[in-house]
Amino acid sequence: MRDLQAATRKGAELASGLGAVVLGAGLALVLPEWLRTCAIPLLMGGVIVHGAGMTLKYRFEARGGPPLWWERGLFWLCWALLALLGIWIAAAALAPRQ
């Protein structure tokens, strides 16, 4: 029974995340001019929410035992990519406009 609940929870998390991605992609296609003015805040909000959710999930799953080496590696790779994305966003925001 517990395995079924865990599988159901993971399925719900996947559906939620996939829905958020599709929703964001749809908005980006329908509202490009309006979203362009909000691009930096939207990206930063996404980075913050994703980072917080990823960290909370990592900590929650670590309660069941230490993470495997590849889980830890993917966690830190994701944080490194988020940091690079933040640097790229900052550079784009500070770059002179033509």
C-alpha cells in the first residue's frame, strides 16, 4: 500500500511539473511582447521556486537514507546550472541595449 502511495505521489509531482512547463511554454508563445518586459523577474522567480522545491525534495528523500552518488551528483549539477543561468541573466540585464 505504501509503494502505491509513493508511486501515486511521484506521478502527481511529474504531472504537476510537466503541466507547469507546458503552461509556461504556451504563455511564452501567446504573450511574447508582454512577457518580454517580465522576462527577468519570471526567470528569477522560476530559479528560486525550482531551487527551493528541489532542495526540499532532496532533504525529504534523504530522511529515508543517504542519497546515492548519482542523486547527489545530479542535485549539485542542477545547482551549478542554475548558478550559470543566474550569471547569464545578470549579464544580459546589465548589458548595454542597442
